[in-house]
Amino acid sequence: MRILYPSLLLGLAACQIIGDPKDPGNDSASDSTTVEPDTTSTTTAATTESTGTSEGTTEALPTTAATTEGPACDGLDELTCGSTTGCRPILGTPFEFPGCSPLPAYLGCIVQTDCGATPTIACRPDSLEVYLLDDTCIPSDLEPCTSMLTLCGEACLGFDEETCAADPNCTAHFGAPHVEQDMMLCADFDAQQFLGCDKLQLPCPPAVVTVCPIDQPDVGFDVASGCVPPGFEPCMDGPLPECP
């Protein structure tokens, strides 16, 4: 007869419960619990890395924006500058220096911005070039300066017809005098008169204008160039018929 003591039975049951190979659920749950922090850590690291990359791009944006806003205009020719959104061409009236032309000169292209309304003198470093600008915006390769020079072509205003015609920086103005023929007023383009000399300028609108010397409204000339000569002003109702 075999006698089993209760204490021995209790010990055997305890051994069976602790080492039971049929209970993989606890081990799996334990493994899952162990791996889960690692997964969370990996995800967190990836998120941190992504955030760092995003912040790096954001920090680089000001440099990129400055590059596109500045140099995107700098170096463009006048036509391209004028047709590029956000860019503005800078023109200047030359002062008297060797090789100057009275015509407005294209000096460069800048980013469109608000400028002061004060006319500004600008010089090109290491050269004799001096320009009068309409406002305070100055291209990067020029700098503000002062000058005692006169504007290019200003001397033309006192030239006679022969001297005016010989100077490439000057423009001679002619006009057809108003005369009476056959009881009718007309403009005699066959007997045009020299009206004055002016500095070279852009072409005037293609139209015939009637001008009179300042304070002499009864002495009229029709000017075919469309320009008003210095010392004259528009007058009367318009051009007269051309004399036959």
C-alpha cells in the first residue's frame, strides 16, 4: 500500500505549474512586452530623425529665398528684366563723361521694392561713369556719390545749327513756318527753319505738332518729328494743311 503525503502532492503540483510546456501564452506575452518598448523606441527615433530633417530644410529656406529673390534679377538684360515678375530695370541719365550718351542708360536689374522718391546720383567704381537716377534704388555695382558735372548733352542747348548737326549727342529741331498763301494759312515744309538744338533723346511720338516760341503764341511752326524744341511750347489748335 502506497501512502502519499499531502505535502508531497502539493510540491509535485507546484512543479508542474511552473514548468508546464503547454503554456506558451505567458512567454509570448512576455516577449511581446519586451519587444514593444523596442518598437516604440525605434518609431520615436525615426520620428525624431524626420523632424530633424524637416527643421534643417526650414532653416535653409531663407538662404534659398534670398538666392532666388536677389540673383534671380541680377544680371538680366533690360528686356528680360522688364518682363520678369518681381524684377525692375534701373535706368539712369548720364552725366558728362567721355563716351557718354544723353539717352537713358540701362544700369541693371533689381528686385522690385519700395524706393525713396529722392533723385540720386550714382557712380560706377573705378570708372568715370556717373548717372542720375529717378529714386534711391541703386544697382549693386554702383554706389551713391556727388558730382559737379552737368548732364550729358546739356551743352547742346546753346549750339547753332552747324555745331548741333556735328555733335552726335545733340538733336537739331526744324519746323515748317505758318504762312499765308492764296488767302489761306498753311505750313511751308519746303522752307523749314532751324528752331533749336537739344540733347539727344528718345524718338517722340510720330505726329506733327504745332509749336510757338514761349510767350509768342502768334508765331507758329509745324514740327514733323513730334518733339517740342527747347524754348517752344505747344500752341494753337493743331497742325495746318501743308502748303501746295
